[in-house]
Amino acid sequence: MLPREIIRRVREIQVQTGRQVADVLAGQYVSVFKGRGIEFDEVRPYVPGDDVRTIDWNVTARTGEPFVKRYVEERQLTLMVMADVSASQDFGSATRSKREATAELAALLAFSATRNDDKVGLALFHGGIDQYIPPRKGQKHSLRVVREVLAHGNVETKSGTTPAKRPRRWLPFGRRRAWLRTGRQATDVGGAMEFLMSVTSRKTVCFVISDFLDDGYLKAMQSANRKHDVIAVLITDPKEREIPNVGMVNVADPETGRVQRYDTGSVAFRDHVAAASEDRIDQLRRSFGSSGIDFIHIDASKSVVDPLVRFFRMRSRRMHR
């Protein structure tokens, strides 16, 4: 049994995103993803005029008569949501955390897939794969996808309430996250991509939703993108670019345990962090773009729908050039 707060949030997301899917995304999803490929249907006897390149030589050898492969337009897609559930996703300076923004995006994608009779699956990852839900169809399954993103890391007590989380603060220095608490496992985006390649052989539309505070994952994403359609979705919070003045703080790197002291009252320091954060976003956009991987940037304090609609329109224009 999940905490009541999570159940309430799932219902809110269902109502909100369900309306947005119906009003905004209904045609966009279809135009971008549906009918973009063909899939094998059956083999049939060869008739004069058939393209010899479609001959199935294995069946032909077994039967002694020529057979050809028949293909049909791909009607059903498999959509995979790969969501980063590392500790940094709990951060939120506005009305919702990055995890909640991730859940809303997962809901939009899952309900769009359900509306078009497609399958949707989920993989939650940080240092490894925390949970995997194989792709299935149906609204009930889509609701489970949203619920699991929200519920990850929440443990209900015997009284039926969720224990209060200890406050966390962090500073986004360069590419690595730095927490005031230690002991968190590092995000492994590359490992998540390797898992995707191991669990599905059919071409999949894969949304990788993360803050990408990791290194060395681009090669794995490029490899996955050659077989699947990988879309990188960066989730950020405004306070990651605007460090508040909270005086002197001790900051520990969760991977090395190294502790450093910083003066957040320094204007030069805060400007440096803001510039480094903006540069990281631009660098991610360029790196994914040069690798042929589509990139979406979502601010957790703003609309999730608008960036997704812009992405769909961009893909649609590119397809019809």
C-alpha cells in the first residue's frame, strides 16, 4: 500500500496530463512516431515481379521453392521511459521536485502511448537498475509507470505515513553533483543504456530522463541510438543555476568523500556556479546534437508540456524536409 500523498499526486497527474494528451499531444505523437518504419509480417510464395532482394533464403532452402518476406507498416510502437531516480532528483525549489516533473513527463508519454494502442515500459536507475517494468499496453499499466516514478525511495511506516526526509542541499559544480551528505551511489547513465540493449531486441523509442550528472555515458547512448530511437531529456531546477546566499557551507563529493568549504555569500562564486551550470546545459545540447541524439531541456518549475510540444514539432519538420 502506497502513502496516500503519492496516490493523491498520481490522480492529480492523471487528470492534468490526460486533458493535455487529449487537447495538445494527440496528433503530435502520431505524426512523429507512428508509421515511421516497417516490420516483418510473414513469408509467402514468390511470384514473378517480386523483388528478389526480399527472398527468404532460409525458408526457400527448407521448402525447395522460393519464398519472399512480406512487410507491413509498423502500427504498434514500444516506448521505454528510463528515469533517473538518484538523490538529486528529489531536489525542488518551486512547487515540485525534479522527480515530480519526471513523473509528469512519464505520464504524458505513457498516456500518449496508451491512447495510440502502443506499449510503454519503465526502467528506474541510478548506480544500477533499481526497477524494470516490461512494456505493456493499457491505462492501468500507464498509471503504474507514473506511480513507480513518484513512489521510488518512499517507505511507508506502520502507521501509514511516510517518514519525513532529512533536508538535502547540493551545489552543481561542473559535471559532478556535490551533496552536503555522503554515501549516495553515483548515477550510471551508460549502465542504463547497456541494460536497454540487453532487454529489448525490437526497435524502441526511449526517453532517458535525467539531470545527467555523470561522465562517460555518451558512447553508450550513441550505441543504443544506432538500434533504438533515443531522446535525452534534461531535468533542471532554477536554484541549480542560482545558488542562494546561505553563508559558509561544507560540501562533500559523494564519490570521493572529499569535503570542501565554500562561501556562498561571494557574488563571484555565485556567478561562477551560474555560468558553469549554463555552460553544462549548452555542452550537453551540443554533445547530443553532434551524436544524432535528440535533446529536450525541461525546467522543473515550468510547464512540462511546452518543451515536449516543441520537440514534437521539431521532429515533424525534420521528417518532412
